[in-house]
Amino acid sequence: MNDNLLNIERALLSSLFFNPQTIEDLIEKIGHKDFYLPSHQMIYKACEELYAKNEPIDDELIREILIKDKKFDDTVLLDILSTNPIVNVEAYIKIVKENSIKRELNKLAITISKLTNEDNQITSDVIDFVQAEIYKITQDTTTEFKDSVTVLASTLDHIQKMKERGNSRLIGIDTGFRDLNKMTSGFGEGDLVIIAARPSMGKTAFVLNILQKALSRNESVAFFSLEMPAEQLMLRVLSMKTSIPLQELRIGNLRDDEWDRLNQACSTLEKSKLFIDDDSMLNIHQLKAKLRKLKNKHPEINLAIIDYLQLMSGSSNKDRHLEVSEISRGLKMLARELKIPIIALSQLNRGLESRSNKRPMLSDLRESGAIEQDADIILFIYRDDVYRAQEEKEKEMKARADGKEHTKKFNEKEEEEAEIIIGKQRNGPTGTVDLIFQKKFTRFVDSGHVPIEHVYTTSNIDTSATKIEMPNL
């Protein structure tokens, strides 16, 4: 270690004693492990403890903590107190942080050398490990044991923040649905949320509802679409947002007022931070790498969505059940690492359709019980009218085959009742939330509520324009 860096570390710590409010600048940019000298690490860690307990940064209190931990070195403390403090700490913080990152990279290089010389290591696993470690180094997310004082301080801080929000039930990402928010309190940081259903129940529509509501709150979302191209997803979002039937959008059969609404919606969405990856061959390692890279570039990303889990592959040469287990575990760990909720769609086993009550259960999750284990929240989508319509068509076809006349007993509706069944919630209740599915717009809305977000009347549409411009999709 060179003397210049030693003096810089002393000057930073000296500034804390003579100008305690400096801790506000330091605490968000460097941790105690960023200091090179172990004695400096201990002193700064004591400062962090005092700050967490809202106590003054004082040399006597520092002495008490270090003596209690049997890590006190009076010579080092006197050297710090005799060093001239600095007013502008930004440049010194940068130097300390850069040297810390270089040391961590050196350690990682040694580890990589060891891993690449071991024949039993799978290349994809090594790459994933290296990417995760580099992300930790650059984001400073390395962790260690937390004592009860630290945990209690952060817990009380969380409770206080919730109190300041007016005892709001919503503490995570807003789902966009009133009753679902009440049941779940939103999707929290590090949550893996599984949304599962049989085909045609509206999994993608439901998750696009959540996405569209998030964008309307100026939140940033990453969407991995393994099933359909990005343009098809955008058509669905536009249909939800404009209340223009999806089928009419697909063929461009729009009235003048609908073109106007479409232009308005496109202008709004152009300003949103939505990132779509529609690589249909994506595997879990690629997804991790892409999302880490995106999160590094756009730290404001606070939600990731994957459509859908069973289309993703894991490491090669594995049983499919083990592969799905690897994927679900990888997604859960990634959610915790990036501190964002990750929503993954999932298919259900065909076996449930042989039951009289076709409402999904946890045992219906396809291919792996690990999904149930790793998920924090599991939501099932169920629309009874889907099965009733299927039964009606089967009866009609049978009657025709028998040469008989068929009298319809069930007619499909534009709006259908839908159930969101909370099959698992690690930190909350299970139960059912009632919604309405609007088929024309592939949109779910709260039960009993008329959506007013995109109601258009002739009074608020400018019909004087003679030129209708085709929006840039």
C-alpha cells in the first residue's frame, strides 16, 4: 500500500470527526470494506454503526465501540485525529473506491484462474459466477453477517418509513389492481412472482396490464418475451391504453378519432422506459447477463417480466425437471441480487382439465415443484367462461355430427368474470381476487369499476385536423 493512499484514508476519517455531517456523503458511496488498512475499516465500521443508531460521530464513542470489540488501536486513532481534515471529500472518496474495486478484481482474477484450471467446472457456470461477482463488485452488494443491533436499526427504519407513508398497505410495486394490492401489499424487492394458468386464460394480457400501469407511473420495466415478437406485445399494450379493439389495431381499421388516440398513446409510450428482449432462444445464463447489464446501465429498472418460464432453457444435458429447478432458483437469486421483483409466467399441467373443478392448485404447476418452493407469490388466473365456451362448442359439433339441431345455452360475452387465485404468498394471506376481463382490449380491470383512464368522448377529441399521420410503431 502506498503512503499516498494511507494519507487519503486518514484524511477522510479525520473529516468525519471534525465535520460529522460528512458521513452523509461517505455512507452512500463507500463501505468499511473499501478501506485498505484493517484498523481504518474498524473505525469506519464503528462510524456506520453510530450513524445507523442516529448517534453522533464522536471519537470517544468510537473508542468505546472498538474497545468493546477488542479492536482498538490508540496509535491509529491518534494518527487520524492529527491529520488535517478536508472540505471537499468527493475526490478522495473516488480514489478510495477505485482502489477497493481494483483489489476485488485482483482477487476475482485469482479465483477465475483456479476455476478455469479445474476440469469438472462447466463453462456456463463459470461465466455466470464471474458475471455475478463483477456485478457485486461494481454495485457494492457484497454482504456479511449482520448483528442484532444492525438488523433492528434497519427494521425500525423500515417501520418508520411505512408510518410516514400514512400506514399505506402498498409497500411494494403497485400491481395496478385495487383488491390485489390489498391482498399482497404489492410486489416487494427481491420477490419472485409466478403467474400461472392454462392456455387462453390471459397470462400475457394480465402481466401486460401490470406493465402498462407501471409505465403510467413512470417506472422502468424490462420484458423478456420468449413467445411473441416485441411488435405484437406493443400492439396489446396500445389496445389496453387506447381502448381500441386489438383486432382492429392489427388490421389498421381505425376511425379518425381512434388514430388521434393512437398518436397520443404512442407519444406517451415513446417517453417511457420499457426495454423488450424478444429472443426466443434465451437461456437462464443469457437472461442473467442481459438483465445485470441493463440494470447497470439503467439503475432505475425496478421490475422484470419473463414470458414464459417453460420456454427458457438451463444448462445443457440435464433432466427437464432439474433444468426448470435451476431456472426458478436462478430467477429467485437474481431478484434478490438486483433488488427488484421478477415476474415469471408459467404453464400448468393439462391434468387439471379432467377435474370437475378446474380452478388451479399448486400441484398443477408444470414440470417442477421447485417453482413452488422458490416463488414468494404464486398467482393463478382462472376464467370459467373459457371452459363453458369450449363445452358449448363441443356440444355443437357433436350435435352436427349426429344430425341434430343444437340450442345454445351459453353465449360468449364481451366482458367475462375472472379470478386471480393467490395460491401462495410467503408474507401474506392466500385467497381470491375478482376481476373483469375485457376481451376486445385483452385487458383486466377491477371488478365493479369502470376504467376511466382511457375514456374518450367527442368533446375531448380534436376533429378539426385534416391530416391523419400514421404513428411510428
